[in-house]
Amino acid sequence: MTRARELLAAGRHLDAFEATEQAAARDADAEPPTLQFEAAWKALYDSVNRCDWRRHEDLQRSVVAHISRGRAFVGETTLASPLLDARTQLATARNYYRPHAATPQAFVHRPPGARIRIGLVGADFHQQATAYLLTGVIEQFDRRRFELIAYDYGKDDGGALRRRCQAAYDRLVPIHDLSDRDAASLIHGDGIDVLLHLRGLANGRIGLFAHRPAAIQIHYLYYPGTSGAACMDYIVADDYVIPPDHESFYAERVLRLPGCYQPNDSRRALPSARDRASFGLPADAVVLGNFGQHYKLTPELFAAWCGLLAADASRLLWLLGDDAAVQANLRRAAEAHGISGERLVFSPPLGASDHLARLRACDLLLDTFPYGGHTLTSDALWAGTPVVTRSGDSFASRVAGSLLRAVGLEQLVARSAEEYRHIAETLLRDRPRREAIRGTLTTQRHQLALFDSAAYARKLEAALLGVVAARWQQG
């Protein structure tokens, strides 16, 4: 066993990557490419989740080089890594799909009957972001025209949202124990006209869709990027998240909804007003917040945030995190930029009600890039807190921009790092403007189309009726 293999087996992925580098420097053929790639992507995954950015760019470059040679690295880490742009995301998704592609079964697809049958395949029909966003829309679907069946390979957590899901769908069918082939046969036997894919790539049961159990198959909501799969006919988007000149980054045809593509639940709880002291914050601080997952942070973005802290000693940065190693790494990074580590405040994961109250207690939410906050952004807007975001070329980097545009705050969407810093700094220096935005979001919350589940259901219904009609006109 080589030294790199020993280090991989011990979970020392960065050390394993460096060992492959050293071996390659001595002899280009010293280590097999599969070992080099495994070490690189595992080290990248570890490093971003720990905010350990010592080899951040090197690891990305190595992963991109292997993707160009046909390797596949999928998952949300790809969306959060700046060098894995939209074209690279398409390449790695296609590389991943290729060995998972099945020979389609000889299913006969029937024209829709009295009601169009919509199937949704996923693992998150419980307390998770997808169900949190979508369930209110499912409840509003016109059951005279549609039947909705959930095919579930996730867990039943017994919670309130799980019970809502069970009531919202016409049926919730477990497929945990079925092979992809058997699940496809079951779905086809149910006469599904349109099948929605509500998951990512690595654990999204793409093989099930490769059997082609439905006449129309659509990649939707959970994973903000292309599936790379030839078996997916459409990806749901809007004019902003996938503008026409970005369509080449996607394996699917783009099914655009008017307004914002992201659904929201108008029944979500209202944010409560909590004293900042209850969160351990000083009352007179200017609080910059972000409660996204750690892998969404990058050294470049964090440097920009530190620049905002440096401009005003009253500012604090409030982040998600109860991991001591992550906290230490981020405090060390702040101090390298001349910012005391004490100006970083960490909050553990909270339940929905406390999370909304936490967002309401922020003066400004700073979005991440290139993988922005999606549910986080809509939650912040629901809580009345302004958000500054930056849009790039990827779907994941443009969702917050779409959300802001949907509530009339397109002026908070930046197109560059410099503009992002400028918008944030200007808003932080203008408390009356922040309060005006907060007042508008709060008083108009129930009038905004972004938070109207019934209106969104009508949009999605119209889009699905359109693709069904187009499919059967083709014969």
C-alpha cells in the first residue's frame, strides 16, 4: 500500500493529497489517477466543511483537471467551489450520469387521463428545506385537474411537516426497498404522466429515471444545477436563474416559470421579536449575519466580510456553527485580516421559529458566493431583513438574486465582488434605508407574490399542462 493510500484509509485526506503531489513530482506515473482524484476531492470536501483554506485553490484546480479527463465529483461542494463554474458542473454531472445510465425499459406511455398524474421522487418529505418550501404549494394544487403522488425513499421523522406531507399528497408511496428498476416499474404502473426529480445527483436515484418510467421527466428544486442526465427532459427555472445565454450550461431544456422559480409556504410561522441579549449579542452592535452551511464560505468571500468589519468597530459577524474546529479556523482567518476573533459570534442550528427570530435580529444578511443562500434568503426576506447577494454564471449563485428581484430589491444584487462590497457598505452606513426596506418587507409580506403559495401553484400547474400538451402533440 502506498503512503497516500495509508493516509486516505486513516482519513487524513489533505495529507494524502500532498503525498500524491510529492510522488507525482518524483515520477508522473507514481500514483494512479484514480488515487490522485480521490485524495483531491476528499481533501476539498473536508477543507470546505472545516473552513480550512490552506490549499483551497490547489485542491479545486486538481479536481477540475480530473473532471476534464472524465472523472465525476458531484454534490453541493461543486456548487460552492469558485473554480468549478457552470461549464465544469455540467461536465462533472455528465461524467457521473454516464455509468448510471440504464437501458430504458420498454414502457408504453399513455396520453393523460381525466387528471394529470404528477409523481415526485425524493427523500425529503419531512422537516427539510424542500418540503418546507414546497408543501404549501402542493396543498394548493387543483385536484380536479391533477393527482400528486410522492415516491419516498427518505425517513419518516414523525414530525409536523411529515404529517402535512402525508395529508398534502394523494398518496405517499415508500420505495426505500425497491431497486431502481422495480421502482420505475411501480411508477409506470401508476400511470405517472410527469415525474419530478427532487434530489441531488449522488443520492438522487438517477438510475430510476434512466429507466424512463414517465413520458416527461423534470429536474426540480432540490439541486440548483444541471443533472447532466439525458433522461431529464426539463429543469425548472426562471428568466433570472437561467438566462437564455446560459442554456448551454444545462443538459435539460429550460422550463421557465414567470417571476421566481422558487416556491414558498405562505403558512410558515411569522418571525417573533426577540431581544438581542437573548442571543448573546450587544444591543448597540451592527449585526452582519450569515447562517449558511460552512462549505459555502470561501476565503475570498470571508476576506470581503472582514473588510466590512474593519470599516466600523461596532460591527459583528454572526455565523452558524457549534463546531470548535470551524470556529477556531474562522477566528484565525479573521485575525489574519486584522479583525479580532471576538467579533465573530457563532450560533448553533435552531428550530424554525428561533431561526426566523435570529434572522430578524440581524441588520443585514450577507449572502455567500458562488453558492448563495436559497431557503435562507427567502427566510430572511420573510423575517424583514435585507440581503445583499452576488450573481455569477451558475444557477446556485443566482437564486438569491431572483428572490430579491421578486420582492423589488434588485438593487441589492451585485454582479462583481467590488459591487457586492460597495452595496453592502452603502447599506450598512444607511440605517434609515435599512429600516425602510424592513418596513416594506414586513408590512407587505402577505401581498408579495414570492410568498403566495396559491399563485405559485397556478404557475406550476400551467407549466406542467404546457409540457404535457406539447409532448402529446408530438405524438
